[in-house]
Amino acid sequence: MSYKNYPMVSRVVYGRGSFNQLNDILSPKRKNVKAPFIFLVDDVFKGKSWLTSRIPLSYDDKLLYISAEEEPKTSQVDALVEQIILDYKETPSGIIGIGGGTLLDLAKAVALMLTNKGEAKDYQGWDLIKNPAIYHVGIPTISGTGAEVSRTTILTGPVRKLGINSDYTPFDQVILDPELTKDVPKDQWFYTGMDCFVHCIESLNGTYLNAFSQSYGEKALELCKEIFLEDTLTEKEAADKLMMASWHGGMSIAYSQVGVAHAMSYGLGYLLGVKHGVGNCIVFEHLEEYYPEGVAMYKAMRKKHDIKIPQGICADLSDKEFDIMIDVALSLEPLWENAIGKNWKKTITRDKLKALYLKM
Ligand code: NAD
Ligand code: ZN
């Protein structure tokens, strides 16, 4: 048995207002005046000067606004990399992603693809990246995915939705400033927050569980219960805690795996473009067979916050479309093995998955 030797985020700063330290953090990392910092910023912040005026642009630095409407694609990463190579003679000093999981994943992928030949789709999988990425910084503006700590960047490619998992993927620096999450719409707050909750449930109920994962997963779950089920926290306290729940939830799955909800949600995402957070919610509604306590808790949270979850999204699909979703879901073998055990293929049949998808 050999144990995985995990990379972690090298540096992290936490606190309300810590975003103001961005310039101090970046300055020593500037290679020269011709090697820019490229800021990839969620376009929801266009015209929001309370945030954008604090992005320290100098020399040839560039700010690119990017929509998080759709999840990142390998072709989008390739186009960004090509644009950066065409625009600048020198390799950038760094890539800074500011936004949710979508922008964080794009920043990681662009930083990796600036130093690795070929197309992003060639690296979807495990440990295919050869060269270290350029310096990259993640600044989350919504909490839950754990993308700020993870060693993956989830991309939709021409044939699969799969991460670029590598030791070079994690950020060199993360800035955790809960103030940046203040304008997140309520539904989105819930969907992305439930991503964290589902990470905890899937990790804590998986066969891969170990004391390392459990210690992070239990803490994140405790925070989620406080945030989503109790009335004791102020809005600011809840935002502070959700940012740390996301971090711990991400750390928990780093050394274990996610499970049934994620496998099936990837299928919905690939075929129908359903986004990760809401996709997990749509699936989780129907998983009492696998996670009875977790699903009951989830439903109590959804009711308490009066959140509507889309229904009937698989009602009109063809057999061919079901097959595509089922193929995507079944291809995620480690997730099933974690959720069910080594013999998962005995119970997780195509018919079983179709019956579940039909309920959604
Ligand atoms: P997101 O980045 O897709 O953003 C969701 C919505 O919230 C968008 O409309 C965005 O504009 C808006 N938003 C973000 N911050 C805001 C703010 N401060 N104020 C107002 N609106 C704001 O959301 P997400 O749920 O964080 O990320 C989902 C993505 O993360 C998916 O692509 C998923 O595949 C990926 N993901 C990655 C990992 C990983 O480990 N790399 C893990 C889980 C999910
Ligand atoms: Zn997730």
C-alpha cells in the first residue's frame, strides 16, 4: 500500500478586508515589467467598483471579465491561453482568478496550460500534467465548492466532463475574504453551499473514509448545520463560517472521494448543462437510499430557506440521452467505489441509474 503525497495550497490569507493586501502579495512575484499579471474576474463584478477598484493593475497587467453563466470548457481555456500568448512576448508573472468555482477552475487551468503543450482536453484525467503551472492565485467570491483548496480543475471537454487532476493544479496563494461574498443571490448561496454539505456527506459515508478526511469533514458538517439549520448566527458570521466550511469540505474530499450525487450530477451537467451546485441538489433530493440522514437534513435545510429546486428535467429525454448521462456517471469509478464499495457494479446498474434519473 502506498499513500498519496498530497500537495496543498502554499499560502493563504484569511479575514474581512484581506483582499486589500493583494498588491503586497503580488508585487514580489512580478518577474519583470513585461511579464503581466492576468486577472480573470467574474463579469458579475463589471461596474462594481467596490471590488474592481481594488484590483491592482500596473504595467501591462490585464483584467479579463468572464461570464460564469456556463461551466468552464476546455476550448475556452485553450482560447484564453492563445490570446495571452499572442498578446505578450513573455510568460505572465501570474494568473489571478476572482469569482466562484467557475473562475477559480479557469484560473488554475490557464496557469497549467501556459506551461504544458497541446490542448486542455489532453490533460483531463489524473496526473497527466508534465510541467509546473505558472504562479496562480485564487480569490473566492462565493463559498462551497472547495475549488480553492482542491488539486483539480473541472472542465467540460469534447468527450468528457472531467478534471485536470495534478500536483501542479492547487493554487500557490489563496485569499479568503468573506466580505467578497456579500452580494451572492440567495438561491445561488444555497446551491453552492449545498455543494459543501454534499461533499461532507459523501466523504463521511464513503468507504474511503480515514481519520484525515473525517477530521475535516466533521468540522465542515458541523459548520453547515449551524449555518443552514440554526438561527444563532448573524449574516456576517454565517458568511465567515461558510467560507471555512468550504475549505474544510474540500480538504475532506482531498484525501477521500465524493460519491453518488456527484457521479450523477456530472451526467446532468454533461448532457443538459446543469450547473454543479444546483445539479447536486436535484440529485440529492432522491438519494435517501444511499444517504438517509444526509438527505433528511438536506430537505430540512431546503425547506427552512424556502429554496425551489428544478423538477422534471429528465422527463422528455430520449433513450439515447439517458445512455449518455449514464455513461458519464458510470465512468466515474472511484466515486462509486467510494460510495458503495468494491462490488459497486453489482447494484449500480444502468436500469438503476435510469430509474433515479427519471425521478429528477
Ligand atoms: P459559479 O462560479 O458557477 O458562480 C455561480 C453564480 O454566482 C454565477 O452567476 C456567478 O456570477 C455568481 N457569483 C459568484 N460570486 C458572486 C458574488 N460575490 N456576488 C454575486 N454573484 C456572484 O459558482 P460555484 O458554485 O462556486 O462554482 C461552480 C463551478 O465550480 C462548476 O464549474 C464546478 O464544476 C466547479 N467545481 C470545482 C471544484 C474543484 O475542486 N475544482 C469543486 C466543485 C465544483
Ligand atoms: Zn462538488
